[in-house]
Amino acid sequence: MPPETPDSRRRARISALDVIRGFALCGILLANVQPIAHVGDALVAVHHAAESPGAMWMGLLVEQRFFPIFSLLFGIGFSLLLESAAGRTTSPRLLLLRRLLVLLAIGLVHMFALWRGDILTIYAVVGLVVLLPSTWLPRWAVAGLAVALVVAALAFGGGTALVPGLFLAGSALTRYGVIDRIERSAPVALTVLFAAGAALALWLQERAQDGSLAVGGLLMAGVYVCGLLVLLRTPLRPVLQAVFAPLGRMALTNYLSATVLVLVISKFVTGPPETWPVTTVLLIAGAILAGQWLISTLWLRRFRYGPMEWLWRWATWLRRPAMQRIGDGARS
């Protein structure tokens, strides 16, 4: 019998997660175009004044709306990998430790070489400090701790302080089996509940109530996720998969390459980034995402992983995973 490899017993992909991840990637880029263009600045926050309808909608629908989705997905992916690795190796936590350390190295290079607002470093550190130790806790404790950390983060204004709680929330959802059932459920009622809460939070945000931006962002993230899950149960599913899944499957590659592309494009745009109109931000993000979608779609027709995803997987397992799709090698 041939030796077991990371590819010989791969966990079946949950396509809804790829769609949600790809959708979140689009929003992350919209939010990051102007901050990335501030070369050398650390975590520059670009606040859209309400002097135009476009700026108002960016503030209502984009700011702090998408990184919570990515954070939740990171916790989900971490626990899915732990479950999968437990059946393939005697030291699954050592494998996850190595995976987080590699992510930390990637994030540090990205942060110091390209953009100080890198989120990968934060994810890696929080993963090491919070997510990995939580694997020794019972799932009820993880769920309770997730709620406590999210509430505490909201009390202090949200932002990246939400990351630990959202990581644990994603882990708890996986450990309770919710993610395995995600393709078979359409949370219409939950979507309506999130939408009602988000509408209230957005109303308060427009009146500059403290904490409303973070609460509104979290609730809008819930609306986006639940809304996508509902739409995936409709005839729109093939369209959503075709548009967002390729971006989501190569999220790490696309996240890193977007930084380079924004920095290059910004050299040809006049004026300081904070003065760019919303239309300029939309055009830059749209052009980058269109190119990334095309490349991701063509790449994944032939290969199993994106370039950075493949390297990350190799470093995680310390064995080179098969890159080419089965059958492509025979044809070529």
C-alpha cells in the first residue's frame, strides 16, 4: 500500500466556503485600496466623508464589513484542517503550529516589504496565542469564550480586536458540525434577523453613535454570509460559484498580489490616495479583481492550488503536494 499523503485523503471541499471567501476578498480589496496606496504608513484609516452618495455607501457597506468574514473563515478552516489532519498524522497540532509559523513569516515579509497594514501577521499571532491553545478546550468552552471576546471587543470599538473572538466562533461552528451542514441549510430567518439588526446599527452609525460602526460591520457581515447561503440554494448558485469560488480558492495568492497591483497602479493615479473619489477606488479594485478572477479561473482548470496556497501546504506538511490536476498530466 502506498504511503498516505496530504492529497491521498483530502477532506472534501465545502464549495459555499469558497464562494463566501471570494466574496469577502472583493470587499477587503475595496476597503484596502486607499490604505495600501499610502506607502510606508501603518494602518491608515481612510474615512469616507458623506459628501457624495458613493462615499456614503462605501462607509455603510464596506468599512469593517469584510474582515469579520475572513476572520470567521480562518477559524473554520483551522478547525477543518485539525479534524482532517487528526486522521493522517500523529501530531496534528504540531502541523498546525508549523502552518501558523509559516503564515507569520509570509505576513512579516508582506508587512515590511509592501504594506504595514498586513492582516496575515495578526492572524498568525492570534492563531498561535488563542486558536491553537483552544484545541485543548471542550467545544462549549470555545463557544462561550468566543461570545465573551466578541462582546468585549465591541465594547472597545471593534476593529482587529474582534479577530480572537471570531476565530473561536468559526472554530466552535466547525466543532458543533454546523459547517458540515452549511450546504444543506438556507438560514432565511437568520438573514432577516441580521438585516434588522444591521439596519438599526447603520441608523445609529449615521448619527455617530459610539460603537455603532463595529456593531454595524459585524451585523452586515452576518447579512452578507447568510444572504449568500440563501442565494446558493437558488438557480443563482452556478453564477455565484463561477464568479467567487476561483477568487476564494486562491485567496492567499490574490490577497498578496493585490497589494503589489495597487502599489503599481497608484503610481499612475493623480492626487493623494485619501482624495481619490469612490469611482477611482471602484475602478482600481474592479480592474484588479477582474484580472485575478481570469487568472484564478484558468489556473485552477489545470492546477489544484494557487501558487501561494501550494507553497503554504508544502511547508505545512513538509511534503510536496501534487500540483497538477489528475488527468492533466496524462493529456500533456
